[in-house]
Amino acid sequence: MSALGAPFTREALAWLAEALRSKPRRLRLAPMSGSTSSTLYRVELEKGAGLERYVLRLIDNAAWLAEEPNLAEHEWTALLEARRAGLKAPAPVAFAGVEAGFGAPVVLMSFVEGEVRLLPSDFQAWIRRIASELAAVHAHGAPGFRWRYRSWVRRDELAPPRWSAEPGPWEEAIARFLEGEPAAPACLIHRDYHPANLLWLGDEISGVVDWINACLGPAGVDVAHCRTDLALMHGPEVAQRFLEVYTEASPGYVHDPYWDLDSILDRALPRPAYHSPWAAFGLARIPAKVLQARLERHLRQVMRDLE
């Protein structure tokens, strides 16, 4: 890793140094893997004989920024809220728009020790800790949080997927989805909670990252989103076990399968895809037909639950 390690302007490096109350020559930067929506850099700052570490998020997805220009402020505020609630989130350090000189908005946050773990040796313990951590997120009401939940389903594309040989369940799912969202209390939701956004040290979760989509919304949105990822990665049986464990960890929670429909329709159209960072974290490529079969099995279970 070089002293600068990234193609940043002097203006950008000056902003970064000022945010860390240091000098540019004491900074080291290196790209990090595992992100698809932004570019991440690890930042190291020489402090005496040691190093302090941070993460710089460069929000360089133009299409996403066109939809939500204040993404940097969104994540900064979400990190503040998560830390205020005592959650295992990175600590926010600074954020800025394009005026900082990076060519895109940025968020600077603390570095959280740990590794992503997608293939645990003990699935039951792994699922239990994932569910317990999500229950802790949802225990925070965050009544003043500005951002509100909205569905990611592309309604103009709603039709049984072309890859499916059984359109019937999909037609029923779409019809039920279009009846509208059920009433549900709002709490802080991560909005993109899944195993690739969790860091582990030993047998414990050390951090929950990627808070840029956090908002106020129904807890079921997070539960369903994580269930869909688990169903695609490991099969619908694992997704079902996750729901059982989450319900145990969150007294009073009653899951509405509607939120599973929302998540499945978001991920199924036009087709379910292997999430590229999974490879970086050790999960071998899953053939498209396997992903499709798993998602359809998951959908059939959800439709049975709705009945």
C-alpha cells in the first residue's frame, strides 16, 4: 500500500487529513473489496508508533445519486442513530459532497474489526446471532429519524418471471402484493440486513455495516430481506429457521408474510442473481437454476403462510 494509495486530488486528501486532524503525508489508503454500490477505501493514520484505521466510502453510483442526492448525509445520520442506540455500527467521523474534491460524496467512518462469514461451521449458532442482532436494531424506535421506508419493487415490471415454469404462484403473489401494505409499527430498520453486511470476531458479531439505506419502517421488512438472502444462499429451510429464531429473540413480534412477497418480488425480477461479493467471502458461485428453484420453494412456503 502506497502512502496515498488512491487517485485522489490534493484537495481531497487535505479534506481527509483535516477530518482526521492530521496531515496528508501521514495517511495511507488502499481499496477494499466486497462493495457493489460504492467504492470503499481503508484509511490508515500514523499515530505515534501505532496506526488508527478508518473506512472511506466514495458514493460514486451516479444512478443512485440521481434518485437520492443526499446519500452521504443519509448514511452519516444513520450511523449517528445506530451509535446512539448502542448498536454495533461504525462510528461516523465526517461526510461531504462533491465539494470535498473526491468527485463524489463521501462518508468517513471508523474501521470495525472482523470478517464476513457466509459458511459457518455451526449454522444454528450463526443464525441465532444474526437474528439476535437484528432484534437489537429493531428495539430502537428512532422516532425523529428523517428517512422512511419505501418498497424497492418495480411495479412496472410486475409479471410472472419468464424463467418460471409455474406462473400460477407468481400471479397470486403479485395480486396479493398489489392489495397493499399491512399496517405495522415503525422502528429503526437497516433496510439491507443480510449476512454479507455483518462482521464477526470469533463466534460473535463485531459489527453491522452499510447503513446507507437505514430508515423508519416495519421490522418485517428487514426480516424478509434477510430471509430472501438466506434462501438464495443456503435454501428456504435456513430462511424458515431464521424466522423462528428471530421471533424468539423479539417478544411480541408477529411476522406478516406480505413483507416476504415484497422482498421476493424485488429479488426475482427479472431473475434472482448471484450476489458478486459472495465470492469474495467464500461462497462458491450458485447456478442460476439453483437460485431460481430455491426462490420458488421459498415463495410457495410464503404463499402457504399467507393462507
